[in-house]
Amino acid sequence: MIQSATQRAISDIFGIDAKVKYVIPRFQREYVWGKEQWDNLFSDLTENDKGHFLGSIICINRATDALGVLPLEVIDGQQRLTTISLMYAAIYSLLSAQNPQDDDTKNEIYNLRSRLIQKGQKDELKIELSEQKSNHPDYKSILRDIGLLPSFTAKLANVGNRRISKTFQYLKERLAQKTTSELIDILDRINSALIVKIEVNSHSDAFVLFESLNNRGIPLSAIDLIKNNILAQLERKNLKPIDTAFSEWINLVDNLPDYTVQERFLRQYYNAFKFKDTVSVTGISKATRSNLIRIYDTLIDKNPLLVFEELISKSGLYNQFVEPEGHSLDPSLKNNLNDLSNIGAAPSYTFLLYLFSRPAENPQLKTEVVSLLIRYFVRRNVTDFPATRDLDSIFIELIGVCEQKKQNLGIVDVRAFLTDPKRFSPLETFRDKISSGLYEENVDAARFLLSHIEQKHSTRENSRNLWERDQGGKLKWSIEHIFPEGERIPKDWVAMIADGNLEKAKQAQEEFCHRLGNLTLSAYNSKLFNYPFGKKRDLKDDNGNYIGYKNGLYLNEDIKGKEKWSVDDIKARTAKLVAEAVDLFKETGE
């Protein structure tokens, strides 16, 4: 896995005679260090003894030409190497401006040039930065301005407003306060600082090392590494112009909202299509976080263009599952996909990727399958059966069953597989779970059941979006406890629930407070607080609109006319809501 791991001085990393070039992959994440990290590195170098250890860097060695400049692809260590090279540039600029006459200082200036530019070359750099946010062009512009690159090197507009230039200016200003001897001393400290340089063969090896090394840099995610590898291969093999490929990759990132979704997509893509020879990797039956990079390294080596085009295409399909509102879908299917997301059914997206990719698949089957999956996950999440660890394997196995059916696949086949007792909890277990204190065990499932019961009785005129979120992404409608759940039970409630007996009220709270019959939904939970029952029932906003239990929700029909709230009321309402929930989420034949 590791070609070599050696402790090297910075003077060797940026060796004067070393024919080595550190290459940040063209579309790797940009340089992101700021003042805090600059100051930390500066302090490490100037406040510690010479030979201070700065951590490790990881590079991929893909060299084929033993005589030319050795390109090392920097996978981890970009931030430190970039900052150190900018410190070298700042010191070079300051020493050169002093026009020294002594040979020692002249020699240091000459050596600095060879730490930044390949010896004997006019414009071959020792480090090539990422193209992101103009990092590399800005770096070259700095070297041009301090006289290390020919004057015809392009000078960019607004370069001073970007991070590379700001880093250089900051370091130069800090160093400008030093005398020549102090600058030479700092240079000695930089040169003597130590780094463990690790060379590996592949991105997969690099990713494994990320798991065990505690580097100061900001590590790359799986999708970063896969992107770097696939774009590099497309460019190296002349399969697609790199700028075009990167623009298309941005579409993939836009389809997958965050790193968690992106990594899940990469795993589920493999698990959904590994039955195909073009996707299968020998010896890997299921994609996991730990083997993900190895899978894609293998696939990219086999056919980078196919992998690239497949990921772009399937990411658009996947976006239907995570952001269905942005697609022109059948209204029933769109609603079902929203519900599937709301119940937390992401493990099923493996199967949906497969199903939605089938040529000329019956649209009705898609809607029926998603509806079945909603019921499946409601039952699973309430009963916690089957176990979470088994879900990936279940949906991979389901794909195998569907492949055997080929063109004759129907909802009956999918239902028969998923509702097998080995994979589906009994209806009575589901009923028992939602009859007890469901809120305590699974708040999200309790909210989902209440929302669906409400939606079942809504009309176009009185329908409310119970999944609406505020600007901060928080759900506007939340669960409201009619009999309050707080540790301190208000006196009015002690009197109503337990005839003034506090111990009895606490026992009632412990046993009945979190049952469905004591829960409703409110967009004004904080305003209802621990008020007496009558006040919560009749509460209005400043415009005179009811925001308490007379707000028009079906869920409040059995509450709004009550003069008091009792344990018997909770029991009766629980039985009613449980019956409705069971009816909503039972399967055919139950």
C-alpha cells in the first residue's frame, strides 16, 4: 500500500537539486487556510527549536519517466506546502529588495529561487496549485511580481482580492519587520522543519491513510478523491476536455446537496448496479465507506468515461428522491417521494435507483413501489425491525429478485419479498408499539403518523403543509403535548388530571403523556407552553385567529369541545388514532 514513508526536512521537500514537482490535482478543493492557520504555522516555525515536526503529507507517485521531473500528486498536505512556498516567496522578495552584497545572503537568495522554480528552468515550478478559485494562476502571478517568472507571465485582474495573494501579503508584512539576520534565521528554521512524506500507489491507499493519520490539514472527502481521479484520467487519456468534464461534474454536485448525500449516492450506485459486469468489482459484494475508494479506483481504471457519464446521469435520477419538488413528476409519485424522504427511508434509494433506471418501466409501478416502501419504513422505524445493519443487504437482494423477473416484474413480486416475515414486523407488534409511549421511543415516527392521519382528512380548502420549514430549515409544525411533559407540572394540570394529587399526576404523566392520544401538531408550540387546558384550547393570535386546539385540524376535533382533559380522554383518543394509523399502514391481507 505504502511505497515509502520517510522523514524529510523541508529543505529536502523543496530541494534545490531535487527534480520533484508537487502537483495539486487541477480540480481539487482550493487553498482554504486563513489567518489562524497562517499564525499557527508561523509560530510553530519561529517559537520552537529547529527541526520542529510539522506532520505528514500523502502523495501518489505515478511516475513512468525516471529521467524527467517526478510529479507527485498531493492528496493531503496542500495547505502546508502552499503556505510554506508562499513564505519562501515572501522571504525571497524581502531579501532581494535589500540588494545584499555579502556572498552568504546572495547564496540564500539563489537557493530560494531553486526551491520555488526547477533548477535550470525558467518557468517550471516546484509546486502546482489547484485551479480552483484561480489558486495556480494567482501563485504564478506572485512569482512573476517578485521576479521569479518571466515578465510575459500573465498578470491577473483582482488577484489581490483572492486568498493566495492575501496569504502572501500577510506573510510578507509579518516578515518585513525582521532584519536580514532574522530573516536568514527564520529561513533556517523553515528549512530544518520536518515532515513525514508518504508515497502511495493509488487514491484508495491514500483514503485508508486518512482514517488513521491525524494531520493538521483539512482532509478530502471520498467524493473529492473520486472526482480528482476521474477528471485526471479523462484528461490523461484525452477522453473529454477537462473544462467540459468539470462543468458536467458540477451538475452532479448540484444534484447531491451535501457530502453525506454524495457519499451515500456513490455507495448506493455500486450496490444498485453491481450485477452488471461494467460495475462489478471482484471480491466486493457491497460498497461500504471503507472500500468505496477502492471500488471507484478500479472502475475508473477500467473505463473512466463510462463511470463519469453513469454517475452524472444517475445523480440526476437520485435527485428525484432527495429533492422531488424540483421535478415534473406525477403528483402522486412526487407526494410519495416526499413522504419516503420524511420517514427516513434513504436505504431504499439503492432499489429505487435500480427500478427508476429500468427501460420503459411502468410509471404506475414506480408509484406503487414508493407507496409500499413508505408503509414498509413506517413499520420498520416504529418496531426497529429489521435492524438498520440489514437494510442495505435486503435491498441488494431485492434487486437480484427483480432481475430474475426481468420484464414481468410487478408490485406483487416486490410486496411478497418485502413483507416476508423475515423482513417485516407483524401488524400486532406495530399496533402495540404505537399504542404505548411512541413519542419517547421515536419522535420522528410519531410526528409522521400524526401528519398522515391529518392529511387523510384534509381537503383542498383546509389542507396545510405540515412539512413546511422556516428559513433555518426547522419544521414549522411540531408535536404539542396536550397534558404537558415538563418536570414541573403546573397546579392547574395537577388539579385537572389527578384531583390535586401531585404524585398521582406524575404517575399519569409518566404513563400517558407520550401516547398518541395526548399528542397533536401545532405551528405555535412555544406559545401554548404549559398553559391551562382551556387557555391552550382557546388561544388566538394578534389577528384573532385560533392557534390553539380550535385551529381547524382534524387531530383536534376530539379536543376543541372539551372542558377538561383527563387520562380517560387520552386513552380514548389513543385508541382512535392507533386504529387510524393501523388502517393507514397495514398491508394487503392483514
